[in-house]
Amino acid sequence: MRTLHIFLLLVLMLILGISGAPRNRRQIDLTVSADHNDKDDETELALEAIAGLWSSADSRTKIDGSARVVHRASGGMQTGAEQDWRLGVRVVFS
């Protein structure tokens, strides 16, 4: 549950932006995925948010941010559960 709270805080930071610049509308791409492996009896659930944080005036340079939470459960949903989360930043020059 703590991981979920951290993830929601990070998504809020992406929405509001980190700089003190005037607020701009942002598009946030949310991806939810699920994968099950019958051989290992393992299930993975993932939630990822990607947002544009900054773009130059000529739109040739931009910075995107992402946050991802992954939950893995093996041996049924009762045993062997683990969670991890990742943050990412991507800079694009065109």
C-alpha cells in the first residue's frame, strides 16, 4: 500500500510539474498491463504514467517523465508477492 501512495504522489508531481513556471495543460499517458506465466505460476500487474514535463519554445527539445509500479505474485495470490517502482526521465532533441 505504501508503494501505491508513493506512486500517486509521483503522478501528482508529474501533473503539477517541478518548475515554478506558469501552469500548462499536460497530457498524461496511463498504461495498465497484466501478464500471467502458467509455467512458473506467476502473475505481473503494472501501472505506468508518462507525461511531458517541459518543451522548448520551438518544440525541438522536450523532457518527459515516467513512473511505473509493478506487482508480482507467484504460487497463487497468497504467497511470494513483491513490488517495485521506477522513475524515468527522457530528453528528446530533434
